[in-house]
Amino acid sequence: MKRTKARIGAALAVIAVIIFPLGVINFIAAESDLTHVFFHDGDEILEFRVAAETVGGFLNETGIETGQHDRLSHNRSAGLWDGIEIVREREVAFYVSKNGGDAIQKIAMPGRTVEDVQRQLQHEHSTALVFAGDTSTVIENGDVLSFDTFHVRHERELFPLPYQTLRNHTSSVSQGRERLRIPGEYGEKAVTTAVLYVANLEESRDYAGTEILREPVDAILDIGTGWLGALADVTADDFHYYRRIRMEATAYTSGYSCTGKHPCDPWYGITASGRRVEHGIVAVDRNVIPLGTRLYVENHGFSIAADVGGAIRGNKIDLFMYDIEDAIQFGRRHLYVWILDDIN
């Protein structure tokens, strides 16, 4: 019996001697099938041996979780090789404040600059932002970035444009008297100012331009140079005249509808006597009133016979006016015309 036990023990010992080296060999073989990986996480370097074949498989096998904005040195689909070094740069948590308001936490990929964040915020909020510091600075954990909104508003202000008074010396007005032939009209201009607002507060004002909305109309003041008697009372003793005629009066302008001449015509605005038209010029039948004769027309004033017209025959007179509407409104009427003595 003792001899049988001894034989069994010896047999077990032999088996153990045979199996142990096989286990060691299998363990060594298993270790050689694993990939040696170095994982860099900030200042920490972790060492792993994994059976995974890709970076993504390595992360799953080791249970390493990455943030949405973490950046890895290798794509998750990249293959592993023995001794590979995988570097993780963790996402950056920072804070953004606008116009001095409360700071709001933001998450960004590592390596992002202030300018990157500024551009993204401007796109998200459709507003322009300014940053007081260096926008090329790389953002770090815990940074607080203060931005201010800015916008430009254009203010438009209206101003009058003054007119000039042109003084016209004419013998059609008696000496010592004045007549406002054309009243002046103010023009108008718009001045635009660009107002810059930073953080909703006015920062500066700059001139942005001027637009002329309406040109001024110069006044024309006739200054009398003729000695033709009293204007107010034709019965006064110093009102000298040759004779008085009852005439049919109409009005005309220098325009094409009245004279058949365009402004480009060299004779546009020139009368039959060679004088340029002005208030006080009248057209007559030269057989009734010779050209150059000085007249006083009822309710019109001192005038001079300086023009003729195809329809002006006999006791007819045509009064020059600047505006066609005035001529049309004047129409046709009968009035007295005084033929004055020649003061020469």
C-alpha cells in the first residue's frame, strides 16, 4: 500500500514538472500578443498592454472616457502598434462675459484663441464684439473673457441752405426804388453723423457726409436807375408821359412754346432789339410803338418796348414773364399803357 502511494506521488510530481513550464510558456505567449501603449494625459503618462487593434478599441478596453471637445493625437480608427504614444489634450472650460454681465461657462477644444471665440460668438449672436486684450491669446481653463458689443448708428440732421440776393440795376424801375423780382428760397441739406456705441454707450461721433436735398433759389432785387416820375400815382405832376393807350395785353416767356427757341439756341432769351429778356421787357407792334420806347404798364410797372411778336399787331402788347405758369395765369386782359417822354 505504501509502495502504491509512493508511485502515485512520483507520477504527480512528474506531471507537475511537465505542466508548469507549459503554463509559463502560454502566459509568455499571451503577453507577447498584447500591444504596449503609452497614454499621455496632461503631465501623467499611463502604460497599458491591450488586445485592442485600434485607438478607439484601446479606449473602450481601458474604459478611458474622453470629453466632446477633447483632442487625441491619433484618430480613433487608427491602428495600434507596440510602443505607440497616444496624447490626449483635454477640452478647455472658460467663461464669457458680455457688456459687463454675468459670466457664462463655455467649453472649447484645446488650442483655441480668443479670436476664435470672438468670431464664433459674433456668428451666433449676429452682433459685433470687441475685446480689450490680445485676441491671439490661447484660452486656458478658468479664463474669463470680457467682450463688449459695438455698433454704429447714423444720425441725419437737416439744415437750411441760405440763398443770396442778387442786385440787378435796371432802368425799368424808377430811380431810388427797389423791386423784389424773384423772392429767394432756402435750400436744404442733410448732414449724416456716424455714432459709435460700445457696450450700448456712446463712444464717438464722426462726420459721415452731406447730401443736398434742395438747392437754394437766389433772390433777384431790381434797383431802379430810371427817372420816370412817381410810380404810385400816375396822375402826379412829376409823372410825365407822351400819351396813354388802351391795349390788349398778354404774357409770354422765353420758352419754346412762346418763342420757338430752345435753351441751346444762341438767340434764346434775346429780343428783337438785341436786349436780353428781363422783367419790364414787352413786345409791341413797332408801327404803333417804336422799339426802345419807354413805357409804364398798368399794374405791371415801368417797361421798355424791346421785342416783337407775330401775333402782336395794332394795340396789342405782350409782357415778358419768367415763369410759364405766371404767363398762363395772366391770360388776356385790357389795360392802360403810358408812353413816356424820352429822358435823353
